[in-house]
Amino acid sequence: MKHLLIAIFSITLSLSASAAVCNQHLDKGTPNDSDQILCRDGYAAGYNYQNKVSNWVSYHITKESVNAFYKRSNSFRVDKDLPDAFRATSSDYSKTGYDRGHLAPSGTMDFSQVSMQESFLMSNMAPQLPGFNRGGWKGLEEKVREWANTYSELYVVSGPIWDGNETYIGNGVYIPNRFYKVILDPNYNDAIAFILPHRKISSSELPSFITTVDEVEEITQLDFFSELPDGVENEIEAQAWDMW
């Protein structure tokens, strides 16, 4: 009985710690419940069982976290927290012409060994064309880190957009038609959003894809930053922060 109580207590502590980590990345609001919410050291994710890609990945970054550095892992791993039938695997991407594209970027998750390793879980990946993943998407990730250095802290949500005519790779991993990224500066209550077509994009093109958080919400049917006071949320989501 004593061992059982210790085991239950350990599980409770583990769940509490996991929830605390999740709250750090979701304290401005959870976009929606999705099929399963995954709590990681560097991000939280709302996973889509049908498409085998997360609907959203949310993370809180600071000037300190983006200036820390641990060696890149490059070890893609299946996410064992998901039911077997709904897991994406690294082999789903093999010889398809698509990159395993990070939703929460490894270059932003390198503030600890754990966060770096967890950024390579397949639940944090989406099929991305090489010219997209290594071009404009990477450029936007770098820009967000630059902004975190300037504005001290940011809340970021990234994810795929499916328009209904998508196909899949491997064992049912669906290819997004577009990708979005929304960024909130909590200190100045400003926000900016991007909707990028899934094609080869250069960093110089990124300003042409700036939009409002409201526009991303309308397309994705997600609700970002819902924990902000309604008046503040409505104001910042209706306009794009002039930060480029």
C-alpha cells in the first residue's frame, strides 16, 4: 500500500509539473482543445489525430531564452504520449520530397537540453517543402528571435492551415496548404500575424504576408490570446503591429 501511495504521489507531482509548464506557454489563452494537448518544456501543442499534425504550437520566449544555446539534437522521435494509431513517424516523411518542418523552431528551443530534444518530437513537425522550410519560414523564425531580443518577451503561436484539398504523405500525415504565425508582445499589448502560402518563399517576401490576428482566427477557427481582457484582445487582434 505504501508503494502504491508513493507511485500515485509521484504521478500527481509529475502531472502538476507538466501543467505548470503548459501554463507558462498558455497563460494568454489556449487556442482550442484539439484532440490532445501536449505539454513540453519549451512549448505546448494542440494535436490533430486525423491529420497527424498539431493544429497549433504555442510558446513563450524571452530575451534570456533566445540567447541561451544547447547543441542541436537532429534526432527526430515519435511522440509516445500519443495513441499509437495517431502518431506520425520520421519514416512517414522519408523519400517524399518534404522536410520535417518544425512548428516550434529548434533554434528557439535550444535554451535547455530537454527543450531542444523535445522540439524534435514528430508531434512538433509538419510536412514542409524545402524551399519553404529553409527559406521564408526559417527567416520568420529568425525575425521572431530578433524581436524577442528587442522587446524582452513574446508569446508565439504557429500552425498549419488546411484548405480542404490537401493530400498526405506516409501513413496519413496531411500536407498543409498554408502556415500561420501570430506574435504577441504582452508588455505593449501589440500583435502581428502572418499567413504564408506553402511554396518556396524568400525572407524578403515576408512583409507581404503580414495580416491581423483576427484574419488568422477567421481562417483557422482558433481563438488566440483569449485570456487578455476583451477590450485589449479586440483592439490588438484587429490591427497589425508596425514592427517590421
